[in-house]
Amino acid sequence: MKSSLLEVWGDTVDSRHLCGAIGLGLTIAGSLYLAADQIMPSLVDDRTLAHSYALLIGLIGCLVAAVIAAKLFRRSARSCWAPEPTRQADVSRWTRSRTRPVPGRSA
């Protein structure tokens, strides 16, 4: 698979890393949910409550997958339109501009 950079929620990401993170999320969260959905009915009398617990375990799996993906796929590129500040005077300017649109960037 050819690597290319994509912009997702204002951040630049490698397409291979994005696919890997999605795969991790599907594998970990999906496996935990399906396993919990099979095991929980034997632990809880109410089927609806057992399904709710399985969903909760699936959500916990999403968080675990996100932490693993963050560790595996470290940030490798900066956004091309918001460079790091170089001087202390630039820090306050960049901090103030976070709530305003970035100049030269169309919405």
C-alpha cells in the first residue's frame, strides 16, 4: 500500500497509520464486544442488561485500541498551515489565534 498524507480533523496523518489504527480498533473493540456478548448472559439474568454491559466492554476496547494506536503510530508530520512558534512573542500570538480562523485558510 502506497503511503500518502491525509488531513483528518485538521491534522496530517499517514494513510497507512490511519488504516492500521482503524484495523486495531475493529479487531480489539469488536472482539471484546462479541466475546462479552456471549459471556454476559450467563453472568447477568436480564438479557438487555447483559447486552448493555457488552456494549460498555466494547467501548472500553475502543479506548484500549486508541491508546495502543497512539503508542504505535507516533506523530510524524506537522500540519502545513500551523507551524510551531519559534519565539516567545510568537507563542502568545499562536495561543490567541486558536479561537479565530487561521489567516489564508478557507473554511
